[in-house]
Amino acid sequence: MKIMQVQYIDLNQIQTLLKVINVEYQSYLPKWAMIYIAATGTIASLLAAVELAIFVSPMNSTNKYNVDDLKKKLSYYPLVSIILPSYKEGDLLKRALKSINEQTYPHNKIEVILAVEKDDNTIDKALDIVGLSNCKENCCSSSMGDIKTKIVYGKGNGKPSALNEALKCVEGEIIGVLDADDILTKNAIITAVSYLVNQDIDAIQLPREVILDKESKKTFKGAHIRAQEAEMFLYTKLLAPVMEKLSGISWVMGSGYFVKKDVLNKLGGWEEKAATEDLDLSIRMIASGYKIKVISESPVYTEPVRNYSQLITQKERWVRGMLLLVPKVLRHPRKSWPLLSIYLMPIAEYATILWPIMAPYALKYAIIAFFIEFLIGFASYYTIYKRVGKTIRPLPIILAIYGITSWIALAKLVIGRAHEWKGTRLTKGIKVSKK
């Protein structure tokens, strides 16, 4: 029979070991941490400084025409195909179709393609409006007055997939993308077409504005809705014009844009794995030498996201899409360098928020670096507030939501859900505003 020997833990040895580890930790990590803080702090501050420089740059004025001028400048009216993807948004879809039917552009030169899903039970009335109630196959056609209509059934793989299915049925020279929650102003199509036909431009982004009801304009409850208005206002009225003046490039943003069909065909349509198909298309267009322009007239009004959980879903997908596109942006820095200040911001946030964790012995330096970055960021906010007024006030709310969703996006990238597509809206909780 063997007698088991009990081994006692020598506390003195453990204390000696911890002292050695502590000495090694202090001798190595602070140096490494200082380099980390200096590098990430410099990058974050430079990105913030670039944004500040953009905000203080002179505005780029846009040439404006009235409808009669636009018609005179058009030598011909190309067929325009409006792709309208929708899922569980029947009431909103009817409103979008009404706005198309009120266009000043010749109706016999407009084609509407509804990209829907077969399990969507909210669109029956909308299908009646466009005469597609009995259509069960892709590219089946009918009409809404003089406007030709078609239907395409998606495969449940998200908006980019639905857009590509619709692209197979397109007959027009110019393709417009409109979401079900959008409303076109009556001169929207003729304005976009006039730029595409008369100027050396391959895609036009109409300005987007949020529909605000009385409750959203004043109440604390509507602050996140006003923040969405501030975000769109910032891009279309300030950021896009200045970036275009500095670099000659802009990008399309989700909906309300028009692009030449031959350009889309050469690029292979929309990237179906992209979490943000609009930004992906923009990067590929810029890399291929195509020109995108954001204009200031004929806005597209869009329904705000009223539910916080849906807003987080939307912004998380946008951030994840930007992170996935960073390699593509870096691949063409000479052409897409202005986008770096926006696309790299989430990465700068990840880096700087780790300062206290990575540098416990250099915390005061991390605080100084953070303070410098914060001051530049605050200066940017104050500058745009002075330039555009109270519209921009709620912007910090949307920036805080982006901060939260940045970490959700990172988690999805880590666990293998990088290309997940989840629509922003659900039928429940949607309140349709009239414009």
C-alpha cells in the first residue's frame, strides 16, 4: 500500500514569483503601452482633425435649375427604372408609389419594379395600385396609369439580393433605388436625369431629409428622431459638398440615388454579401473611375426609425459594413482617401477605449491623449453647430448610438456573422407620417 505524500504550497515561493512577474510587467508593459497610446492617440486625433478641417472648409455651391430649365436642357428623355424593395412595409409602399405617380418626368418614360417577398402579407393593396395582384412570376408586368410596372420576388437574402433580382428585369438606361419608406418630391426624377444626361456624372444622390411630425420636433421622446435628421443634414448639406470640393468624390447612401445601367452592369450589380451595399457600390465605382455627385435640390423624404432597438439594428449594420469595407478603401488610397476619416473612426474607437486596460501604469498619458482627441471632436461639433444652427444639436445622441453599435458590430465579426443582413423595420410599431 502506497502512502500519499501531501505537498504544501510554499507561500514564500509564490510571493517571490509574483514579484518577478511584477518587475517584468513593469519593465516591459509601460514602454509598450506608451507606444500604443502614442500611435493610437495620434491616429485618432488626426482623424478627428481631418473631420474638423472638412467642417471648417468653404461650402461647395451647387448649380440649381428650375423645372423648365431642366426640360430645356434635356435633348431626350431616357427610360428610368425605379427599383423599390419592400418587406413588411405595405402602408409605406403605397405612399412611395404615390410619390412616383406624381413625378413631372414623362410617365411613359418611367418603369417601376417592386422587389418583394412571397411571404409578405402587407402589400396586397399596393399590388392592386400597380396592377400586379395576379403576378406570381418574376418580371411579370402591368401598369399604373402610363407608368409600366413589374414585380420581382426575392429569395429572402436581404436588400442587395433583391436589387440584383430586379436588375435582371430592368429595361431603363438609368436605374433609381427607392426604399418603401421614402417619398420623392415631384421633380426628383427629372432633376437626377438632367445631371446624368447633361454632365459627366455616373450616379446622382438626391438629398435625404427625415420626416418629422409635431411630437418628434419638440419632445424629449423624439430626440433620437431629430438626431437622425441631424445626421442626414450633416452629410447632404455639409460633409458631402465639402468632400466633393476637396477630392471630387462622394458616395450614394441607401436610397434616393440614380445610376447609369451600363455602369451597374460593368460592376456586376450589387455585392450580395455586403452589409452596406450602397457603400460597397460607391467604393467600387470610385475605384473604377466613375463619378458620383450629391446634389442639394429635389430632396427625398424618408420615414425615421422610431424604435431604439430598430435604430441600433440599423446603425450596427452600417458600422459593420464600414469595417468590412476598410480593406477595399485602403486598396485604392489615392482615389478614396477622403473616406478614410469616416471608415477608420470605428477602429480608432476600439483602439483608444483600450488605453486604460493596456496601460495601467501610463493611465495619465492615456487621459491626456483622450482629452486631446475629445477637444478636437468637440471643436468639430461646435464648428458645425455655428455653421448650420440648431438642426445639428441632437447629433451627439446618434454618435452615442454609433459608439454602442460599434462593439456589437465587432462581436458579430468575431463570431462569424460578418455578412448578416437584418432589415431595420418591422410591421409592428411603424407609424406612417404624411408629407
